[in-house]
Amino acid sequence: SNLVSGDSSAVLLRMRASGTDNSSSLYSYIQIAQNTSSGSILNTGVGRDTTQWDLGAQNNYTNGQSYSMDMFSPFAAKNTHFGPGLDWQTETNFAAIIGGMHKSTTSFDGFTIYPTSSTLAGTYKVYGYANS
């Protein structure tokens, strides 16, 4: 289902430490999107030294939209990376991949997902990996 209700707002993500969003200008990301029917590149996005990661526009499609990503070393006192983030929109034959990093040694214990406007809706799940 859709994360954003009613429009095509971008979904943004900030890392959190001790209950506070980190809004420092240390986020960087790169994104590329393709039309899976024609093969044409629809858009690319690059953010360097921004205050959040931009995960892309989330449109209010009837058939829904899916997004998946892995985050690496958020709790360790070293740079936090994410990717590959994968985004699918079935109605527009849209697929995107995104990745990025937070350039600090902050130990994060959470994150905030929020839209540029509108409200969040739908379902999201967080999973962890065990090192065994």
C-alpha cells in the first residue's frame, strides 16, 4: 500500500539518536529511476550534504507502491550507509534504486520517515538481522 496519502510528496528519512532527529547537513544519496516498459531513464537524483535522505516521490496509486532498503551500521560509531533501496510503482512501470550515507560517527538508535507534505498512510515494517 502507499505510504503517502493523497498526493505525490517525497518521502524523507532522518536518523535519530536518543529520541532526537539528526538534521545536520551530513546526508548524501544518489538515485536513478527507469521506465521498465520502455527502458528509458526517467530521472536521477543526487543529494550531497543535505539534512535528510530523499527516498523519492510516493504517489497515491490504486495498485500501491513498494519500497525496500537495508541500513548498515546505524548503531556503530561510524558512518551509516543504506542501500540498495528499491522502489516499484506498478501503474507507471517505474523502478528506482537509491543508496546513501550519513557522514558522521554518531551512534543512531532510530529513524523518522516523513513526507514533504500530506500524511503517511499504509503499512511499513522494520526487520533486523542477527549475526550468528
